[in-house]
Amino acid sequence: TLNNHLKVYDYGATATFTARLGSTYKNRTVEFWADPYGDDQGRRLLKKVVVDSRGEATVALKVHRNTAVQAIFTGDALFADRLAASVVYVKVPVSLAATNHYTTTKIDGVGYKVFRKNAGPILTVTMPKHPNRTAYLATEVFVQGKWRAQGAGYARPDAAGRFQVRMNTTNAGGLRFRVRAAYVAGGSGDNLNATSYTPYQYLYISK
């Protein structure tokens, strides 16, 4: 068996994989192979590990994208060859900054950044760059006691992995907004990582 199947990791985290063979036998070895998602990185041998006295072999792998890992026991005098596999998912470190506010306040116990209606929020999304990758940005407005979708879409970050847009709030005095960004597996142009959302940023436009 091989652990960590379907586990989700942070970007750049170290995943430790342990293969368990059961009863021990002298000089048994396990090959660990990694196959990151995408066509630009091939399947590669991580390490050959001698099984310990507990019948276990372990390898560590720093992960930056979804990865399929295989543990292969090639067999010996007592046992036939075996293969165990796990797939781990990796979140993208997406960040969202809302700037251009002149103060902060609390509404219903929630912290808000406060903006003048003629100087709207500047939203900056940052994420690791990859060819054809786009960032997702969604805005909601608080109306009649409920958060309602106002707009959403994808935009391509620049060479530094950054996308910036200014909200037009000229006619939004007195309204509350919340925004969040994301990498969406499949929707953001690839499926190399797991869908990852930022926390909401809460914005109030003064009258």
C-alpha cells in the first residue's frame, strides 16, 4: 500500500510517501516514481529505497503541482512484483490585494476597507505564472440583506504572474462589496493544480 492518496498539499510543501510491504525479507527494495500533471514534465524515478525492519520504505517529495506517485516492488524469491499508486493535489498560492482605500471600518462585525466612490478599489491578483494560465476574479454586492453575484471572469496575469484592475464605483456610494480570486482547475487554462480560492476582501464605498 501507499499512503497520501487524494491528499491536498500547499504549494511547495513536502509530501512524505510510505510504502508498506508487510512481512520483511532481506534486501527488499522499492522504487518510487513521480509523474507530475502536464506534458512538460515526464515520469521520473525519485529513489530506490531498501525496506526497513517494519516492511516500510519512505521517500519525501516537494510538490508544486498535482502528482501521481507509484511505489514499485519488483519482486523477490518469496513475493511477486507489486505496484501501489497515490495521487496528491496541490493548491496554487493565489493572493488578492485591495488597495486605494482611505480608512477601515467594521460592519456587522466584519472588517471592511473604505473607498471614496470616485477613487475605486484597485484589485491585484498574484499567482504562479504558467503558459495560458488565467486568474479568476468574482465580485458580489450586498443587497436586501444578501450577497448577490455582480460579476466574474478570467484574466491573464502578466509575466510576473500579476493581474490588476480598478473597480468602477462612481455610482456605488453606500454599497458593500466582497471580492475573491481563484485558480480554478480546468477553468484557469490548465489542470495542473487543485482549485484554490483566496479569502474574501470586504469593501465599502462611501457616499
